[in-house]
Amino acid sequence: MGGEIYQAQILRNFFETITGPDRNLTRITMCVVTIAKLRMEPPEKQSHLIDQMRKSKQKKELSVDIIDYMCHAAIDIDMNSVMTAFGVQDVAQISEEIGGISYDSL
């Protein structure tokens, strides 16, 4: 589970980078390569992703293949790991806490 939380944190950094004001392609490349290595992708897949990043740097726009790969990686991760990485609490836990509040305490 710890590995999935780490992957989810990297994916979070990736999506924050591509949607933020500082769209640093070197940082994006590091996220993509790290996810590929953590997922133990074959060397052919890793070289394809690196090639797509090189093309992205030349064209100054992110390849759709990269976004597609990272989205598939995000889908494959356990939802609890993703929630932990993004700092989201479990909905059931929150509902129990809210349910425990009585009207008298308000």
C-alpha cells in the first residue's frame, strides 16, 4: 500500500504541474519516468514515454500519450491510496463524525 500512496503522490504532483502556472517539462518528465519505473513498465514502454516527452519539449506542448498514460496509471491505483495522497478523508468516517453531533450541542 505504501508504494501506491507514493505513486498517487507523484501523480498528484504531475497533475498539479500540468494545471499550475509553472508547467516545467523537466518536472513532468521526472514524474512520468518515476511512475513508469514504479509500475515496472518494460524498457520499450519507458523509451516510448521518454521519446514522447522529447517531442513534447520540441513542440512545447504535452503529448496526449503522456496524459493518457498518467490517467491510466491513476485509474489503476487503489482509491484509498489516492485519497490518502490527496489528503481526503474517508467519506464514511466523516459521516459518522457528523452523525455523532446532536442538535443540543449546536
